[in-house]
Amino acid sequence: MKRDAWIALGVAVAVVLAVVLVVGYLRAPEATRIKVGMAAPDLELPSIGSDGVKTKLSNFRGRPVLLVMYMANCHPCEEDAGALERLHREYLRKGLIVLGVAVDADPQTRRDFVRRHETTFIVMEDPGGRAVREAYGSWKMPEAYLIDATGVVRGVFLGRTEWRSRDMRERIDRLLPPPSGNAS
């Protein structure tokens, strides 16, 4: 009886360790091919509501970009949606571009997500996420890249992120252009 209890305990510990390691790997920025300090791969995809007109990431060169990839049936993506919209509304006038990439296969699912969350930032469509996987080499939703005005990745965020945290605001603020003021 004691031996069976030890075996069961050992198996339980091994399972818990395996889950912790897998979750850690999936959330680690090192798990994505694109690292901090690398040039952000360009994406050119149609945008929701644009009648097929494509949006190109590199067209925003000169301004910092928060590139966020997500899918509608992803619980952390749902949790992040409102915070990302608030971040967009607050920082757009300061120079930050929030750019989404919806990777859901179904076009109606992508559009419903944008409508449901009252998203006003540009959301590109990548049905099935093929372009995202080819360019960024990852598939951990949500997935985000903070890109500076020169196109260099300055932050990699996998999974649920506290977009309104002090740390995140400081990271973004460092990438913004200095405020223009009237000198008297």
C-alpha cells in the first residue's frame, strides 16, 4: 500500500512539473523566432472593413507599433481586447500605433470579435494564421511585439499581458517621440 502511494505521488509530481515546463515554454519570449533587437518581419494583409485593401506593417515606420496577434476563441485574447482598445485610444495621439492581426479561419468570427469589443484600431486578417507563422515563427495566442519607430522589436509578449501596467506604460513611453510644445 505504501509503495503504491509513493508511485502515485511521484507520477503526480512529474505531471505537475511537465505542465509547469510546457506553460513556461509557451509563454517565454525566447520560444518565438523573433527576438528583442531583431527587425520586425513585415506583414501585408487585408484589413477588416477595408474591402480587401491591404495594410502593410512597414508603412508605419517612423512610429512605434504594438503588433498584436489574436483569435476569437482564445480566452486570454478576449481578456486583453478591452485593455488594448483603451491603450490604443490613449496612446494614438502620442504616436503609438496598435495594429491587430486576427488569425481566425472564419471571416465572420473575425468581424464579430472586432464588433463585440468595439475595436477602433486597424485589424488585419490572416485566415488560419499562415502569414504570422511564416513571418514570426510562433503560434501562441495572444502574441504581441512592441516595435520601435525604426522597425526593431523592443518587446515580445506571449499570452495574457497587463497592457495597462506601470512597466508596460514605461516601455511604451520610452518609444514615443518627444511631445512637441510651443516654446515661448
